[in-house]
Amino acid sequence: MDAKEFKDLAENIVGAISSVYIGNEPVVRKTLAAALVNGNVLFEDYPGLGKTLLAKAFGRVLGLKYTRVQFTPDLLPADILGTKVWRQNLGTFELIKGPVFTNVLLADEINRAPPKTQSALLEAMEERQVTIEGETFSLERPFFVMATQNPIEFEGTYPLPEAQLDRFLVRLHVGYPRTEEDELAILEARLSWGKDDPTTDLKPVIDRETFIEMQELVENGVYVSRDVLRYIVNLVRNARADSKVEAGPSPRGAIALMKIAKANALLDGRDFVIPDDVKTLAMDVLAHRVVIKAEYSFEGVGGEDVIKDALKKTPVPKGAEYE
Ligand SMILES: Nc1ncnc2c1ncn2[C@@H]1O[C@H](COP(=O)(O)OP(=O)(O)O)[C@@H](O)[C@H]1O
Ligand SMILES: [Mg+2]
């Protein structure tokens, strides 16, 4: 696969998803960029903004296996991972695989389940494997989680712990429809579908093997200059050095930014990363990895503010290749 073929496929994917999730192509593109590096995505925003719709549409269009788990306060780890049951007639234990044995796991309303259940996903998210009653099983390629959550101020939610947040490559705010025209288009689309869930009619526009080829091109076919690497490092270090920060983004965060910047470059048809790829995604990759000191957090300072400042403060590398 070459960059041109990649771009055409990516446009088909974005187009198919944007036919049901209307008016927000930037978020669709970022989600695709994350998926291309096996990145776990957390959609966080108020109810009714299309988070579940967007995740379901991805599950369909990518031609991958996908399962959906509705997280509830009584959901148990075994409901996600699976369990072993004793088979009397065979004299052995049999593994009943849970919904995590898939390619795309939609963890819907993840913050409605208690921490123990949320953390059952940690191993899968980080290592693409699960341990069930002491035995470890690898998950198929590709594997990533698309989770949705309402903002944590909402009642009855268990905020994701920092360790879990760090496992999400990006946190994306889907946002309200931007314009009156976009919102009109949403209503018109709903009228023409004649039903609430249009994703059941979506056909895959790509298959698993081709998607993996796209992933391999991102991994092996995109050049990142030392200047751009240094830009990522400086951004992360500036965020970390902020006096309002209790714990800043980890190297895992810096690597995440580098990885998704490569995917973003190819989505633009380039086989090299420019500082703009980094800038476009820095907020989505880094903001949720920042822990603010209690006294500032109390005043309403958030990770976004820190990353915004870091972006302002960090000199952008200039070079002929970036123009
Ligand atoms: N951008 C959008 N494009 C198309 N439909 C939308 C959009 N935003 C919301 N909707 C519609 O609003 C309803 C709520 O969407 P849903 O995905 O369940 O929201 P959430 O999971 O964010 O609470 C759905 O019927 C969906 O079709
Ligand atoms: Mg939902």
C-alpha cells in the first residue's frame, strides 16, 4: 500500500461515518487516526451528542469484529473478560469468552461502572491480552477500545482513575453541532432514515486485512524528523513543568502524540510528520493525562489550560520541509 491508496481508503471511511454522524468530520478523522495506531479512544461529552452513534458507526465501517458493553453499576469484570466453567462430562474447564474478545470494544458509559470493572479492561487496553483466573490469553489484531462517558460532574458516575485515563490515546470532546445548518442536517437525516439507529444499514468500506495494511504503513512508512520529536518532548516537558501541575503527561503520552501525529500525516497524504500534525492533536492526546494540584483544580483550572499554555510557550520548529 502507498500513501495515495491509503488516503483514498481513509476518505471512504471518513465519508461513510460522516454520512450518519453528521457535521463533525474533524472528530471522525481524529478517531480514525487513533484507530490506525491501535489507540484507545475516550469520547467525553454531554448526553445526546452522538457519542454512541459515532463509536457504533466505526465498529461497522471498519469491517472489524466489534462488541458493545453497556457499563452499569452492577457490571462485573467477568461480564467483560469471560469466565471458565467446569465441564463435568469433559472433565475440564472451558473458557467462555467475554465481549473483550473482539477487534473494537465499545465500552459505553464506562464511568457508570465501579473501578474494579473499569480496571478489568486495563490489561486489554495496554497489552492486548487478558488474564482470566490466572491464565493469559492474547487478543486478536487489531484491538482497541472506544469508550464513551458523560462529564464526571454528572451524578452517579465513577471517575476513571488516572492510571486508566493514561491508557486512552486520546480523549475527544465531540461537542454540540457547530452551526444551525449542521443541526438542520441532523434532523433531515433522521427524517430520511425513518429510524433512530442508522448504523445497522452501514456497510464496511474496508476489510480487516486492508485495515492492518493501513496500520502498517503508519508504523513503518512515515518519517519523523528529530526537530519534530524535540517539539513533542518540549511540549510535554513544558506541560510537566507548569506550577499548577501535580503530575504531568508521561513518556507514554509523548509516544502517543508521536504515533498519532504519524497517522495524521498519512491522512493528509504526507509520508512525513510536520509540527502541525503535533499541534492539531496535542490537546486530545495530552490534556487528560494532566493532574492539576488540588488548590488550582478547585478554582476550575483543568488539563486543557495547561496544554494550551504549553502550546503557546513551546517554539515551533521551522524548516524548509514544513512549508
Ligand atoms: N452529529 C450527529 N449526527 C447524527 N445524529 C446525531 C448527532 N448527534 C446526535 N445525534 C442523534 O442524537 C441521538 C443521541 O445520540 P447518542 O449517540 O445516543 O448520544 P450519546 O451517546 O452522546 O448520549 C441519536 O438518535 C443520534 O442519532
Ligand atoms: Mg451514549
